[in-house]
Amino acid sequence: MDQQKTSAFKRNDRNRIKRGHKRGHYDQKTVYDIIDSHFLCHVAYEVDGQPFIVPTSHWREGNKLYWHGSIKSQMIRHLAKGNSATVSVTHIDGLVLARSAFSTSVNYRSAICYGTPTLVTDKDEWVRVMKLFFDKLAPERWEQLRPMTDQEYKATGLLEMDIEDAAAKVRADPPGDGEEADWPIWAGVIPLDIVERAPIKAPEKGGAPLLHGIMPAYDWKKS
Amino acid sequence: MDQQKTSAFKRNDRNRIKRGHKRGHYDQKTVYDIIDSHFLCHVAYEVDGQPFIVPTSHWREGNKLYWHGSIKSQMIRHLAKGNSATVSVTHIDGLVLARSAFSTSVNYRSAICYGTPTLVTDKDEWVRVMKLFFDKLAPERWEQLRPMTDQEYKATGLLEMDIEDAAAKVRADPPGDGEEADWPIWAGVIPLDIVERAPIKAPEKGGAPLLHGIMPAYDWKKS
């Protein structure tokens, strides 16, 4: 296939960015990079006119987006029936403090993907795709883990969604102040970043509970 | 009203957490704290059976959630007509590396709110509510900004949504390894946190372009 023709998503009524259209991107590379740089997505679907939204983890191979959940969850059951899903992946890169309220903004990278997921039921394919998730989260960890059991495979619904339409929107600029650029206050960007803190080793069986630093001090023995 | 009765959301078909129900919370304090601790939300709605999802900024006063956008945007126009919205606020607190794939998880705090937004049209109320947003993002900044113009007020659609139903879901635990707790690999939590980097002052009118650190090196003069 013509590389040029396959490298961008076509614009149509559901993926076209109308407001701030100069920040819109439809090329696969921009969309895929945003998807691949985070493991948190939000999945939206609707049931009888009621919109639902579920935060979950995702990964990608080629033009396919994957996510999973309990086979008994509403989301997995509903989407496995051939219903539409819309998936958003968003990075917040900074708070943009302009000299007017109107120009105050956020620097971000956002990708929205549209499609109709299906359930991966073939067990070999299911295992292959689940490994891809771990290769993204923690390379080489999959091979070290206690192997999946048949019961775990049966309990886990894995959805595969060919990305039919997609668009990215990116802001990575200083304040867009226009005529108020001389207004005499500080203006600029507060960059925001996600960082990893020092790993906290899990307690051995019967070991002491740990306090979690940034996380509330839950009693892990209850879980 | 009875404080006890008003301090929790009632459980029903749309907000009840069925999977991992022990992690579910319905009290207003837990839901509100999650909402207030971030400015990024995702808004889901549906148009003729097609789910849409929009990442945007939100704020809260009492049981009302607010967000805004261009008055011409699809989201604002559609929701201003009395259609349902579902809003999600999610914090990722850590990657939970268990000794099995099945127990591998994420520490998170998530709130989902259901309601039917309306447009705030009274100008005094509009200004009062917009100031609340700035009081959350950057206290005392509103008073310093170049005042809003009438044109900016007309261009900005402000939505107000009484939170009809809501639920929170929280995981803040070490790996939930069961029988595999003796499997001989490292397991634990990699805490994740959002941090502010050093502020980057905006260029003065005609000043030099800045490089953004974590952000791509866009040419700000194009914006």
C-alpha cells in the first residue's frame, strides 16, 4: 500500500477538530506516540442513551488498541456485543498562566480514537497480546511472572479495537497573549510532569505493613 | 436536612460499582476530594448513539461541577440542550507490580459523576463562577488579570452540572498477591506523582522564543 495514503487518518464528522483546528493532527505517528506514552486511557460508551466512562489501562500494536477488564464488567460485556467505543489518552504538560483569563490555558497532548472493539478469545493470541501490555509497562517482566492460570484467562476479557478514526490535539506553547502582552503581571508556563518515586518493595508473606508515601496509609492486610 | 442523609450519593444502576466493589466509595467527601485534587477531567456524552469524549478542565462548588469551552464547540452546544454528561476525574498514584500478571495493577483514585448540565447565562454568576476556577488553579491571580471583555464572555460557554449520581473507586495498596507471594521475584509499587517543574516566564512582546523543557520545542511565534 501507498505509505503516504496509510500514514494519516481521514477527517470526518466524528474525528474532525473544529475548535482550535490548528492544533489538530491526523497523522498516525502523532496519534500513536500519544497513545504509547501513557498507560491510562478513558473509554466512553453509551447504553440506552446514558453515557458511561471508565478509566483503564491500554496498549497498542499497529493500528489496534487493546484494553482489558473483568469478563463480568458492564464495559467488557457491552462492548463485546459490537457497540462503539471512544478512547481518550491525555497528557498534561503544563499550566499556561496568561495575562488574561481568556488566554489562560493548558499545554497538553490528547488523542481520541473511535472504533468498535471485539473480544480476543483465541487463547494463544490472548497470551501474546497480554505479553505486549507487560512489555510496555515493565519490559522483560512477563517472563519472570508466575504464569497465568486457565482460570485467570477465563476471568479476563481482552478487547481489541481497530482504530477506525482518530485525531490528536496538541498545545505546547507559551501564553497566547495578544494585545494584553504588556499587562504588568508575570505570565508563563508551569511545566507539569509525571515522575516515578522510589519503588516500595511489597511485604513478604506475613511481613510488616508499609506506608505508601504519597498514597493514603491503607492497611494492606485488609486487601 | 439530615447531615447523615446528605453526605453520601445513593447507589443505583448507573453509579453502583460492581467489580471490585470493596474499593467503591459513595460519600461526598471522597468524591469531592478526588474532583478537587486535579484540574483535568474527561467528559463523555453521546450523539445519536456515537459516544464522544472530551478532556477538559473542571472545578466544583458544593454539589455542582463546572467546565467551560467555546460556545461554538460541539460539546457545549450539545450539552446545553439538556443532554446527559458523565464526567471522570482520575489520579494515577502508582504502578503495582505483582508476582503474577493477574494481580498486576495500578493504584488510583477515580471519581465518576453523572448529571445533566445547563449553561450559565447570567453574566454576574458567570463571572463569579469563572473566578472560582482561577481560585483553584492560581489563588489571587484573578484580581491581577486583564479583566474579561464582553466579547470573551459571549465566546465562552460555561456549563454547570448538579452531580445527580457519583461514585469513587480507590486502590492504594501493595500487590494483592495471594498464593504466589513466595514466587521469587521483586514485587512492589512504583509510586507515580505529578510534579511542577520550574516556571518558564513568557517572552515579552517581541522577546526571544523559549524552549519548553519537557514540551516539544515549538516555535511560539507561530501561535
